Amino acid sequence: MLLAKRSPSRAGYPGLWDVPGGRSEGRETPGETLVRELTEELGVILLHYRELAVLPATGAALLAFHLYRVTQWRGTPRNLQPAEHTEITWVALAEVAALELAVPAYPALFASAHA
């Protein structure tokens, strides 16, 4: 899994590991948002992805959260937004649960993507 550690200065989930992404702009669909955000944040062009889950708006999450599994892209992921993420790294699925995660449900959601 490619995860990003949120900057300690971020208002939401500071210093926690999260998936790269962000909020929709204008009338973007969730898929269009994914494509734009990963290009802006990681410098990759998405070729194939599918929606994995939609987490409802609860607590600190004011909007529903669309989670995708990206299986093909062009380019090498790199951290183009260091003010948003202090680092990005590939993490083995078995190691995800040991991290301080922005969303506690991530390990089970990621496992379901690989089932």
C-alpha cells in the first residue's frame, strides 16, 4: 500500500498515516477527484482504478470518503506536496495495522481489496 504521513501542521488527522487524496473541486465526480489529486500530490497518471468503499460522513469526517484501489499508473509516485505529507512510503499489507492510521478501518478495507 502506498501511504502518506500527514503533516503535523494539518488541521485534520495531523501526523497520522493516510491514503493520498483530497476533496472534490466544483462538480468533480469522486473518480475525477482521485485522478486530479494523485496527479497533484504524487505526479502519477492513473490508468486503472476501482472504488473499494465509501465511508459515510461521521465525526471529524464532514463528507463521505471514497476509497479506491489503484492498480495501474504511469510515473513514479513522489511527494509533490510536502506541506500536506511529510513522507510517502510503500507499506506491506501485514504492516499497515501497526501504523497510527487516520482511519482505523483501513487494515480491514485494504485486506478486502486483496482477497
